[in-house]
Amino acid sequence: MAQNYSVQPGDHLAGIAARFGFADFQTIWNHPNNAALKSKRQNPHVLAPGDVVHIPDKQQKKIAAPTTAVHKFQSKRKSLMICLAVKDFDNNPLANVKCVLEIDGAVVNLTTDGQGVLKHKIAATAKGGSLKIPDLEIELPVQIGFLDPVEETAGYQARLINLGYYPYPFGAEDEALMRNAIEEFQCDFKLSVTGVLDDATRGKLKEVHGS
């Protein structure tokens, strides 16, 4: 039955689609009833708590096949790709660094590429885990689906934290510290240094962060 679903913290569209039995999240994303949400958010995997997603009725697919033979039908569910950029304190990529990625209990050994990037396929229902860099004795939490859109306060704060400009936990509200973080970011990327998150700063923050 068609229904509207209110996005919860940690939700992204691939996970929502899997929860409601859809193999491809695009079926939901491209539904006319989600046109306004699609225009507002643009990225189906970066939604904000409280966003409303229309879940359409599932449609039966019919395939003609002779009754005198045995047939096998396989449903393909698209996997997601997690992409992590590993950089030092000067924002330089850490290339060819050995890492250990754990997602929902599954552990895999990976090595960053020449740009310091790790890529790995994960299930649409994956929630998170950790990234370890043994040589640097670093272990970082990995949360999937918890990044809010950059237009939201929690969204731009999270990006500044991830990029190393605001080393405080979520919920820490100090206007002076946040202003300093924005100023540092603006200075590093040759923007007008105002300490205010204007459209140019927001766009550059999204570009540098990668989403």
C-alpha cells in the first residue's frame, strides 16, 4: 500500500527502499510524488530527519515463459559504494596507506589509492562501523546515512568536523568556535573571510567534502 514515510536519523534512500521491499531506490526517487523532495535535496542518500518520502505501491512484473520448462528468476539488488578520503592535518591525501574497514561486523583490509581514497561496496542496509589506520594508530567511527544536507545546521557542522575545522562533538553550540571554523575554511579556499556561511561557502564546503 502506498504511504508517506518520515525520514529518521541515519536514513538514506537505498536503505529506505530495501526496508519497503524495493530492489532499486530509483523507483521511489523518480516517482512524481517525490519530485519536490528530489528538487530540494538532489542527493537521495543525503536526506534530513523530517523529510517526507512517498513510498509507492510495488508493481508486479510479468514475464512470459513456457510451462514445459524449469525457469530461474533472480532479483538483483543494487549495492552501495562507500567512499572515504583519508588526509593529514594539512589536507594532503594519505596515499597507499593500509586501512582496516569494519562495516556491520564485516572486516576488510584496504589500501588508499594515490588520492588517499578508499572505496568499498556495502549493503543498502549497512549502518556503520569503524576505520582503522594501524600505522598511525588511528581509529575513526564510520556512520552511514547520518550526514544531513549541507543546508541544515547539523549538515554543515558535520562537514566542518569531518574536514578537521571544528573538533567538537555534535550538539556543541559555541558561536565563536563555529565562526572561527568557517573563517579558517574560507581562508583555506580563497573565499571572502566573513565567518558567515554564505552560499559560496556552503557550495565550496559541499564540493570539498564530496557530498
